[in-house]
Amino acid sequence: MTTEKELAGKVALVTGAGRNIGRAIALSLADAGAAVAVNTRKSREDVDGTVQAIRAAGGQAEAFMADIADGAAVQSMVDGIVKRFGRVDFLVLNASVRTERPFLELSYEEWRVPLSITLDGAFYLAKACIPEMIKAGGGSIVTLGGMVSLSGAARRVHGSVAKHGLVGFTRAIARELAPQGIRANCVAPGTMNTVRANARAARPDVSKTVPMGRMGEAEEIATTVRFLCGPGASYITGQTLQVNGGQMMF
């Protein structure tokens, strides 16, 4: 009977991993045995906290500061990850921004913010990481979508478009990269119990909208991502997993 963890010897890059869902994902992948490259754009304190938590639990982690909407910065980061850990097996595209503005008040510059982080970031990161995954013999890409990609959301047209585009991106690369042993799936969280600096302060009343009667926890998204990176998901690609307590069903 083997006691080796399911992701032992593998390396994961998790973007936006300083707090909330990203941090939970980084901790979960490290618990599964992966070395984790912990990325954030600006909060060194947050990302160092994630790294320290992983190391305190006996895992391997390193902080990598980079703006994922900057192609040169992304390539430099991935080069640094390969230099530090020797490979890249998993890419978790978690970083995003949530801003709210009535559509008629939305400027083009504001429109571009979530698109640049979510879609341009996905483009740059995939371009940089996929060659390393091919060298490693395969890998897994997990994107973080959301219910708004299908339902839409008032005051969040730009974010809804970005997340919907991410679903298309995930499905397209899943088809294209399957022969290289690379899987790609999307996890769509529901209403989550996380802290969002740019969102309206009021907590939603989920008792009437979520059959399970509560908000989701970051760790519940993290365990889904861990599964999709692991051997138990070896025949799953191109899918969007709705993790929302039944708030939306398909």
C-alpha cells in the first residue's frame, strides 16, 4: 500500500493565490504533494502568508510576483518557476477582479480591466506554461469561472463577458491539447463566503436562492481543483464544473 500523495513530484502555478479561493487552492495542492508557485500582482504580504502556511505544513512553495496581463512578466515568472522547481505540471487560472458599474456608466478603460486580467492573462500564462507541460509529459489547466458567465449580472457586464470567454478558452484548448496529454477544465463557483474589497458590502441572503441554504467555502472550490489536477480526473477535459450548492443546475 503506497502512502505517496497523489501530486507528489509535480509543480503547480496558482495565480491570485494570496487570499480567498486562490490561497485555499494553493494550500490544497501543496497538501496533495505538489510544489506550488504562489502568484499575486501586488500584495507581497498576502502571498508570503500563503507561502509560509504551506511551508509550515511541510510543503514546498515559492512566491512569484507578476502582473499576468503583462506577457513579458508572465514569461519571466514561468522561467523563474522552471529554474526553481524544474517543471510545470498544473496551471490554475484563479486571478480575477470584480468591479461593479452600471453599463451606461462603464468606460472603455473599466471594460478592459477584467478582460485583460482574465482573458489576456489566460493567453499569456497558457502560452508560457504549455511548452513546459509538454516537456513534462502532460498536465492540467484549471480555470476559475463563475455563474455570471451564463446568468449574466447587473452592473457586471464586463466581468460576465470575461468569465464567459474563459469557458470558451478552456474548451478550445482542451480539444487542441488533448493529444499532448494536457487536460483543461473550468470550475465555476457559486455564491462564496470570501472577502472582496471592490464588491458591495451587503452579504446576499442565500436561503431562498441556494438549495443547500448557505454560501460556499473556499476550501470546497480548492478540493474540486485538486481533484481535477489529480489522477482521478484523468478522463475529464473540456468540462465546466458548477460548484454552487444547486444555485444553478444543468
